[in-house]
Amino acid sequence: MALPAIAPYSMPGAADLPRNKIAWTPEPRRAVLLIHDMQRYFVDAFTQGQSPVTELVANIQRLRAHCTKLGIPVVYSAQPPDQTPEQRGLQLDFWGKGLRGGPEQKQKIIDALAPAEGDILLTKWRYSAFRNTRLMEVMREQGRDQLIICGIYAHIGCLQTASDGSMSEVRPFLVADAVADFSREKHQLALDYASQLVAFVTSTQQLIDALPLSESTPAVSREQLRADVAELLMESATAIGEDDNLLERGMDSIRLMSLVERWRQHGTEVSFVELAERPTLTDWYSLLAAKQPVTPSARASS
């Protein structure tokens, strides 16, 4: 009953999204981001360095960085090891004893998505992240009724969480390219079911576009800079030192051009040469800060 070894498969793109039965719009003041079960034990079932896990981690990093900037609470779920038969319940029949003790690294959220200070970590006991946890209480305390769902596995915990939430008047947003599954078929099954019965299915980019930053928000913050670099280097944001030479860490010309284009879309113009000449987070933040577009509110206060 161990987890299967998951063969690589292509992550669904925007063209693969099912047609939603409903038309909901995410709102920062109403939303919570749930990063579902991204523990090393579950992530290790994928073929590392290949689709869909590469896109999965990168897109969750993008979502977390964007939601943090907007003040959207970030909640993690994680299953505990060595559950008793009573704690395990009927999942014992389907999956066996589950996550066992041993190396702590297996139990933890993967380093690339490690919770930040202020994030909420919930111990999860069933498929649904709402069952026997404080998730619903957290949402109601903050007056929030939208749940952005990403993580693994799409057709099990992610789908059951979406279904459970919708039964309690929580509007789930299932992010199609920020979840992953045992196979492309099961992944698509989850998207099709959710779109017709319990959730609004969207892509990472579509969700980010639907949650624009306010005019008073700096185009590229220090947190966004670090998240953007970590995403491209496929590393934990906390693992990158402020004065590390990013070229030596793998920031090649293609990745540099990707950053130039990404920040240009945010309204900040930098050049490839400027980044290559001063390849540290400290230097890049100083460079970006000097080039930040002046917002209406900034003009008014100057």
C-alpha cells in the first residue's frame, strides 16, 4: 500500500483547463492560500527534476509570493507520522500505516516551500484539510470565504478539501498547474470534477492576473525579488544568501532574460547587463529600488 512511483507527465496548461460551470472572482480580502501536503515524503514519489513536480514547486512559489504581498494568509497542511489505528481511521484500509517515523526531513514541508514566519501550519488527519483541523475556524475568524488550493495530490486531498469547503459555503479555487497527481489522467479527473461540481479551476497566471497589486504597492519588493530568483534556481528562498554570487549558483543568461522580462511587465526596466554586472540579491534590490516607477501615492507624499 505504499505510494506509487510517479512517472513524469506534462503539467496541464491553460489550453487544457476545463470549462468552469461557475464564474467566481478571487478577492484578496476574502481569500486564504492553502499549500496542501507538500511534505518530502509525498513529493519524493515524483521523478525529481522533471514535470510535473518542477512546475508544481515553481508555481506554488509564485502563488505564495503574490499572496503574501497582498496580505492573503498562507496555510500549510501536513500529515503526522506514526498515527495510531484510531487516528488513521479508514485510511488504514486504503493506504496502510502511512507516513512513518525516521528522518525528520521526510516529514517536513520541502525546503523550497518552507513556511515563513506568520504562516499557519495545520496537522492534517484525513483527505480533507478541513476535517479535525482549525482551517474553517481560521477562515471564519478572519472573515474569509475563498480558499486557493495548491499542492498534492490533486484527485485525493486537494479535491476532497475543495468538495468539503464548498459544502460549508467556502468558495474553492483549484489551481490546475499548482497541483499534481499520480498520473495525467488522475490530474485531469480532479480538474474536470472540480470545475463542474465544487470549485473554480484556474491556472497560476490567471489567478495572479485576477489578484492585481494596488498602485501603492512597489512593483518589485524585496520578498518578490527573492521569490523570483528562488523560483528560477529551483531553490528555497531562505537558502540564498543576500551577497551570494547568483551567476555561480546557476543564474544563466536565459534565466537572467526571464527576470528582465518579468520585471518589465511589473513596470520596472532593468537590463541584462546591469544584472550580470552585479549578481547578488543585495545589488539587485538596490538596482530595482532605484528604478521603481513612482506611484501616484508616492508623488503625493514627496
